[in-house]
Amino acid sequence: MKLKENCAYALVCPTSMGVRITPADRQPVHVSRNYMMQATSAESNVLNISSSLGLRTKALTTFVKGSPIADFIKAELRSRNIDYEGPEVEQGGPWGYRHQFNIADSGFGMRGPRVQNDRAGEVGRTLNVKDFDLDRIFNREGVQILHLSGLIGALSPDTSRFCLELARAAKKSGTLISFDLNYRASFWEGREDELRTVFSEIASVSDILIGNEEDFQLALGIRGPEAGGKDIAAKIDGFKGMIREVKAAYPNAQVFATTLRQVYSANTHMWGAIMLAGDEWYIEEPREIPVLDRIGGGDGYVGGMLYGILREWEPSKWIQFGWATGALATTMLADYGTPADEEQVWSIYAGNARVKR
């Protein structure tokens, strides 16, 4: 794939920022008193891999004017080397706009994690193309990869149009487009025909398509894998068949990817990945990984894969690095991976957990 040259930003994405609160000591929410709070969004989790490793990234978002939570989010993004831009929206009283809250415990052993999303009044639903200068972003500044998420694409009619216009502007400017379908049934309720049209157009201009079997089936209407059973390694042929169908339907895309996960307990997963780049298959057979907190592992994979593309490595390294940054994210209390350097990531891939002095 040909990356655009002389760009201010390696990676840009639209997102709705919020905060995540997680009980201390892996306890469940209903008995907890102490929590860790962090700024969060799936899309900023993707940015975090590249921003941690020295590439310039930006979140296109929106904030509640005068909100201490907005100030907290901005400070966290700055500390993570992620640039941001977006309008300040008046709160509009106590029942007006606010940043979403994500309340999530990590689970332990056979007690699986539980996540509650409180999105009432979410300011990110107001993301609107009129608030952003797309000509400046894509032409005067320049972006190498635009990453879009189906979470933002389906959040509201305004955000759907915003993602669609971003994709059109990126395509026109020569920016590569990455699209993680991220289907959520509750977001699609009552908007199925509208969103299928939007998602299909974005997918048709995308260079990189990412999703699991549910994403491709329900967002794009592609038949899912036929191989069944609990053994995820046995599903690989089925996933390959599904991806071939996606490629036939969306021939503009050059890279197709999905992760593989089998859960033994909250602390032990089998973790793998499949990627088709051009006509070449790349498979990371599922391997056992220890898990501190599973949330963000998929975003970590996407972030690592995109980092490999941005560094113009061979495709075999894209999936390897993504596998390892996904595994890294599950070792952290935050829902994003923050690699110290590339060497740390490659050590994870190699299974080398020896002390480094």
C-alpha cells in the first residue's frame, strides 16, 4: 500500500471520548468502593500504540464546555501524546450533554468481566462535519491513515454523516482508510437500512477492513464462517472463506483482518489473528496469554497492525506486531496498550518475559 508523503499526521480518527472507572483489586462493581478513572474510547486506544512509539496522531472529537471531565480527558490525551481538536458544546443544564461513563470490572477466574455503558446525553453524538475543516486536515496538513470505527459510525445520524464525509475526503486526498466495523446491535436498532448504506459506502472506499464474524455478517451482510465448535483454531478455514467473500464484495480493500479469541477464564485466553494482505494469508495460530484486563485487546491489535503499515514493514510483521500489542493491552489496568518501545513488543511476540536490566 502506498502511504501519502509529507503528512503532519500518521494516524487520525474521529471518536467520542469518555471516562472509564474500574474497581480496585479486580472486584465486581456491586461491592466496590474504590475505583481507578481513565479517559477512554476504542478509537483513542488504537491511536495509543502509534503515539507511544513516536508517531503523530490526532483524535477528532467534541467536548462539554467548562466540564472538569473534559479537562481530565484533554490532560490524559496530552499525556499520551495524542493531539485533539473539536468544538466545545454548552452543557445545556443538568440534563444536557456530558461525556459518557464506562463502568467495567476486570473479572477474575471463572467470574467474567462485566461492562456497563452509561451514554445518556453523550456529547460525542453531536460530532458534525460542519465543525471540522476537512480540506485543512487532509490536504494542507495531511494524514497517512484515517481510522474509522463502526461505534462512531452508528452513534447518531450526525456521526454517521461525519464518518461518511471523512471517508470521502480521505479518499479524494489519497489518505489510506482503515475501517473497523465494530457492530453493536443496540446502536443499529431502528436504523438498519440507513446504517447498512453508510457502512457499505465506507467499506467500498476503505483500504483496510477489520471485523469479526458478527461484524461482517450484520454490518455488511456477508455470510459468516461455517466452521463451528469451541476450538477457535478449527474456525480458521471458515474465517478465510468469510474474508474471501468480503474481498469479492469490496475489492478496493487491500487488507482484511480479524482477531481470534477463546476464553478459558477471565485470566487465561487463547489469542490469535488472521490477515489477508493482497492475495497472501498471514495466520497467528492462537496462543495462550495471561490476562489482567481483557478490555482493549482488540483495539491494541488494530493499533499495532496499523503501526506496522505506517512503518512500511513487510506484511508478516503487521500481524505479528498487532498480535503482540493486543496481548500487551491485556496486561494493563487501562484499556489501552502503552508500549515502552518496539523491543518490548517484539519480546512479547517471542514469548520472552525475562527481566531487562
